[in-house]
Amino acid sequence: MPTRTFLTYQQALTACFTEEVAGVTYFAALADRESGQARAALALISRIEVEKVTLIAPVMQRNGFSHPPLDQLYAEGRADAAAAPKLPDLL
């Protein structure tokens, strides 16, 4: 994975937050199309993303950092999942 550089704390935290929010629906959508252990693992990752969003959101608010609307970020996560290959193809 290429290294990303952010010029400010705000850029870094905002990127982190938006990716975690999109990750909630991305991993949930991937879980929905799988079964067994794969489904459980992907659902767990989605729940972990929820927890990370819950932790980062107050920091964003306290610093007055804005982000795209949550509905937009959730839609991006679902769209990315729809475009992703099936799990065996990811391995």
C-alpha cells in the first residue's frame, strides 16, 4: 500500500473518519453476500468500523472538522462493495 502524506492533522483525521464511515457499509455489504465464517468475519470488521467511527466522531466535532454527509459516505461504502470481487477472488 502506498504511503499517504497529509499536510495537516485535520486532513489526516478527516480522511481517517471518512474511510471508517464508508468501511461500515462496505464490510456489512460484503458480509451480506457471504456465508459461514467469511460472513461472520466481515460482519465483525463492520462492527469494528462502527466502534472506530464512534471514537473518532467526538474528536472531529471538538476540533470543528467537517466531513461529507454520512449518508454519502455510507453510499460510497455500499458502491465500493458492489464493485468488489467475490471473497475467493480477493484472496
